[in-house]
Amino acid sequence: MSALCGVLAAGLMVPVASFAGSGAKAGSEIFDALPASFKEEPIAEPSKILAKDGSVIATFYSENRQPVKLDDISPVMRKAIVAIEDERFYEHNGIDVRGIARAAVNNFTSSSQQGASTLTQQYVNNLLINSDSINGVDRSEMTISGTKNIADKAREAKLAISIEKEMSKDEILEGYLNLVLFSGRNYGIQAAAQRFYSVDAKDLNLQQSAMLAGMVQLPNGYNPEKYPERSIKRRNTVLAAMLRTGAIDQKAYDKAVKSGLGLKPSETKSGCIAAESANYFCDYVTKLITTDDTYGKTKKDRENLLYRGGLTIKTTLDPALQKSAEKQTKNMIPAKDKSNIGAAIVTVEPGTGNILAMGQNKKYSPEKGRQFTEYNFAVESSKGGAGGFQGGSTMKPYTTLAWLQSGRGMYETINAPRDKNYPASFRWKASCLPGGSTTAYGGWTPGNAVDGWASSGTVDYGLFNSVNSFTVSEASQLDLCDISENTEKLGLIDYGNFTDLETGKKTTTPQPISPVNPSFIIGSAQITPLAQATAFAAFANNGEFCENRALTSVTDSSGNKYKVKPVTCSQELEPQVVADLNGTLKKIASQKVAKGTIGYPIAGKTGTNNGATSTWFVGYTTGMSTAAWVGRWDKDRNLETPGAVVNGVARRWVDSGTWAAPMWTNYMHEVGRLYPAGSLGKATPAPAPKPEPKKAESNSNDDSSNDNSSNGDSSNDEAPAADNKSKEKPAKEKPAKENQTENDD
């Protein structure tokens, strides 16, 4: 053993004085004391996010590696790596004494230095580097430069001997070829074969194998794309070694050595930014993983799992819907448009809550420029979003729900005078608040967006035409907490002005929508398109609310399964209440939005806030609920849209009918029939009209103040929250794009 240690020390470049005489004995004692085993950490593997059809959305890795079995590695590749790195691999027991002796003689007689590490020792070295990397110790330089001290080499030798007792030669060779660095962040022979030749490891030919085998000595130095001449020279050295050791014959050598590199490079890029589609959905999925302690105690642990754990993350995304969502948002508002207005479409499946699409008009990137952003318009800030937007009149159905839940009907007549003032002394019933009521601070005169609406009429009339005064009149007769409770039951959160319901005080934490300020009934709360699409999905599913979800399964490379949110549904609304609401919302979608161009049951609600900085249409069938949103999201989110040049056109009047509603309609024309579109319930019919006495003939044509029922020719009074000013609606303008609806929101 003393003699062996002396030879080991020489081969490992130890000064001669350190093993002379008694030093050899001491060396053997030190060698015996070295550990013969270590804790082997999992090998880093890429994670993949998959769409519901199994297609890859994105890949994540710190080390791009695709482990394969030895049988899936070309035999000529196996021969090439053995010939150039360890020609006596199948003869030694982990360390090569002959190789060490050769290196020792060279190192004592030459200014150049040689090593004698076997493939087993190199395998050990790579295992140690992998372990240190996971545990926060940076030894990557050793992989690239080969620089190691005597302690490292002695430890490798001892561990190599131990591993040879536990593993077969083929197992060691398989492990090495899956572990070793070839270039950049490409590890293992399968990733290397794909990177430089776009083939699988099992299909590598002789010259390809020789080139790749030559790279492991100096991965960056022998990169064929950067240094082709150097790479060919190194490849030919490998071919010569294969000829010398009998791995190939002279004929094969002569043919291969004359060939060029024949590169056919391809690259698997990492992260959502590299995804060809669904970048924002991809980002949302990564936020779900890295913010959930199911995947690790700390954020760093979760990120390590994502980039090293070989996760297979299966999602709910439908590529067909996603493609259309991205197309329609970009068609409506181009990414580079000078207005910098955002557009988003997000679709949720009723009955499951599965997110089917999440597209927007911008390009996912941290780069500067109007066309770029990393903000996801569909979700909240904690998940990478822009923080929600005022919902405008898309919030009115929640008041109508409370009206119906109180036992009233859609065809009851209410007084709703325009510009009615609700003074500060007016007590709005709010049983969930201290004192059981609330007031509008300073009083409130909620105006209508346009003149001409009737001052009284049915609830159906008011909702169909989206008249503010009607919704406010309803709410004044109800308990505001019943309205806010409906929004909470259907998952809505206010990401704007947060009021703690228990204390009534402002808070920085997003909260369920508070009834403290009555203006929430016409859309003052900031909500996300994803949440509103999820809420409206309950209207499409007989009142059953399903929490939205993006993940269907998560499994790591070892087959371990992680817990994901299951389909989680609950009956929150009475089916007949929903059917009665749908009776009006169906007319809005079919008559005012799609204008008769969609031949299956649809329903939905328009919405526009003050200054039209947030415009919506949230529409649904029994198979899909979609929020279409267009508005301002950046530092200019308070800049009024009317008058601005958007997609080449300046408009005096902007509402949901300008972009959001036609964008939804175009989307549904493409994908609406891909999911079920059945009955949305049977609404309680309007009572039969009472016969009226005959009147004298009149030439008056002003029937707007007398028509208390919905009709397809009415204009929508789309008023923002707490807007106290009336607006004159101008003559209709020519739409900016073909198929775009007129301003009848």
C-alpha cells in the first residue's frame, strides 16, 4: 500500500519529498483514512411545462440534460469515449496504475503535466461537483479547467475504488456519459447530440462520436461552433486513439478523418422567454410553483426544484384556444401601437375551473419598448400581473343577483331617475358593517353616460342597457352586503382600495370587495380578468362556482408526485336565479355584441370605467367563459382613452364596444364550437302585457323613455364608477377594423 500511495502521489503531481521514506507510510495512512463513500445528490435534469395535449410550452434548466440508458447510446460513441479518456477502462479497478506511472515519469522529466484519471474517477469528480452545486459550493471551474488539488485527487481515487465494487463497468459508463459537461449548459451525451447534430445519442455516427468525445477534456476550448479547426484536430486525435486501440479499422478511420464537422446545431432554450407561445401563462405557472411551499420550504428550494428537479408539469392550457387568444389580441391592438394600450383574453372552463387560454397583445420580455412587458394583464401582482383593473359595468350582474335572491324579478318596474342625488345622510343598508349601514362620503350623484334613458322601467331594461341609475336604484333597496357577498362567493378580490371588512380600515393586503363605498356596485373595485372569467363561469354552469386552476399534475424525475389543486367546485347560486340573470345577459351577448353572428347560446356583460382606461366584455357558453379586456396598464393607466390615437384612429367616444366586445366576438368565431355550447337555462318569462286603451295617433318618434324592455337597437349606457357627469354620445364612427362593433356599449 505504501508503494501504491507513492505512485499515486507521483501521478497526482505531489512533490517528491512528500512521499520519500516515512512519507510513503504516512501517505498510506492518510489514504486509508479518506472516506470511501459520500452522499450522492440527485442529478440535475430539465423541467418541462406541458399543455393539456402534451406539447411542450417551455423547458427550465440550470443544466440541460436528458438522461438515457446505455443501450440508447451509439456503440461507437461508447468506444470513442473509452479510447480517448480511459483505454484500460474495462481492465482496472477504478484507478489505472500504469497510467499513473506514465504520468509520474512525464511529470518528473518534463515541464508539461499529465493526469491519469480514469473514467471512474472522472465520474466521481462529476458526482462531487453535482453534490457541491446543490449544496451551494462552486466547483464548476474544475469541470472546465481540470484544476484540482491533491486532496481532491486522492479522494477521487478512494471513491473510484469503492464505486467499482458497487457498480458494473456499463453502469459507470452510462452514468458518466449522462453526467459529463460537453459545452455551455449542455450536460450528457443526449443533450450534446441534440445540440450539435440534432440527433439522438443512439444515432451518432463515427465522426460525430469522435468530435463529442474529444470535447469533454476542454468543453469550451473544443466547441466546434467557436473553434472549428481546433475541434477537427481534436476529433482526429480521438479517431487515431480508436484506431490504435482496435475500436475501428483503417478503412473507417481514413473515411472519417477526411470528413468535415457536418454540424446541424439546435438549441433548447430555458425559461418562459424562450417559449414560442403562452409565455404569460408559462410565467403564471412558474409563480404557482415558486410561491407554494408544496415545492420546497424556501423560494430558493422551489427554484432549484424547477430548474434541477426534472419536473413534468402538466397544465390545463388548450393550444388551439391559446393560439387564437394571442392572435385576436394582437390583431385588435398591435403590440407596437403608439398608444401602448394592452389587450388580454383569458378563458376558463365552467365545471372544472381549468384555465384554457391566457393571451395578450404584448411580447413577453424585459426589453425596453412599447411592444415588450413581463406584466401579465390577466392576473394579480403576486403572480406576475399588472394588479387588476376597474371592472366597470361587468360588476352590475352581482347587484341583479342580489335583487333576484331577495325574491324580486327581472320584470319588476323600478324608479331610476337620472342624476338622482344620494346625500351623505342617506343610509345604505350594509348589515355586515359596524352599525349595519354605510354612507357615500360627501354624497353621491351617479350619472348616466348618455341622456335619453327612461326614468323608470324594468330591471331587465336597466341591465340590458347598462343604465347606472337603474343598478344604483336596485342597490338602494337591497343590503349592500348581499351584493358584496355574491362577489366574494364567486372569488373576486379587490386589488385597488383595500378595506378590511372587520375593522373598516384601509390595508395593503388585497381583500374581498368591501361594501363600505357603495360605488363598488358599478365597478370601482380593481379586479383581474382571470377572476372575472372564473366568476362568470358560474353563470354558465347553473350557479356552480369552480376555483380556477392551471396545474393538473406535477411529477419529478424520480416519479414523485406533488399535490396540485384538484377540481374544486361548490354550488353558490340557485340555478333559477342564474337562469333569470342569463335571460338578460344572453340578449346582451347575442343582440348587442355578436349581433346575431353566433348561432349557439352565448351570454355576457360589457364594462367600461371612467375615461375608458379599462374596457371589458366577459362572455360565456356552457363550455367556456372568457374575459376580453382592453385598456391602460402602465404609468398612463389614468390617461383618458377618448381622443387618443389607437391603432391609427382617434375616437371621441370609447367604450367596451370599441375593442373588447369585437375582440371577444372574433375569438368566439374561431374557437367557440370547440367546447360545448348548450342551454344557459330557461328564464322566468316576462308577464303578459296588459291591454292598453286606444290612443290618438301621434307623430312622436321618441320612445326611449317609454320602452321598458330590452331590444337589440338600444344603446348601452356604459358609465364608470362614481361618474357624476353625463356625456353626450357622438354619432357613430367608422370602426377601426372590419367586424368591429359600433359604439353601442
